[in-house]
Amino acid sequence: MRFNRLAAMSFAIDVAAVVLFVVIGRRNHHETGNALAGALRIVAPFLIALLIGWFLARADRAPMAIRSGTVIWACTVVVGLALRRLVFQRGIAIAFIIVATITLGVFVIGWRAVARVVRRPV
């Protein structure tokens, strides 16, 4: 995988999207304790899954493509939830699965869709 400037920027936006998902979730659930440590425990499986999704999608070749975003999103949700449960020993309630799927889809695919519309010539 070779990262050019566009791929690096796209990867950074995806990472920011996953981090934003976790920050919003922690805030909505009024999580207490060390904010950084708590956020890292929650975000880690999803960031690992995001990286796997980037490799599977070969997203460095077409980082802004909706197809790339779809593979990245699906992998981030499925692998992230599996890692969360099996490796990080955290719960995955049905409501969390639904919220994670929708929110990450809107964030990961959504920015690509917006960029596609904005980049179209007038």
C-alpha cells in the first residue's frame, strides 16, 4: 500500500470519523474516569478494523471512491465489533451494533459522498 497525499488525507478523515463516533458516544453516555484511557479502550478495536478495511479495499488506489468507503465501513463495523467483543472483552448490545453501523456508515461513506458532489464541475 502506497500512500499519496490524497490517500493520507482520506485515511486521516476516516480516523477522525471513528474517533468522533467514540467521542460522541462517550459524551452521550456521560462516561466518567480518565477520558483519554476510556476513549482509547473504545476506539482501539475500530481503528484496527479501519486499517484492515483500508488494506482490503485497497483504498490507497481510490481513497475517495464510494466503493472504497463501503468496504472500509463494513470492515470497521464487523471486525471492530468482533475485536471489541473477543479481544477487548467489551459488550456489544444490539442497540450499540445498530448505532455503530449507522453512525460509522454516515461518517465514513458520508464524507466521500459530500466530496463527490462538491468536486463535480458546475
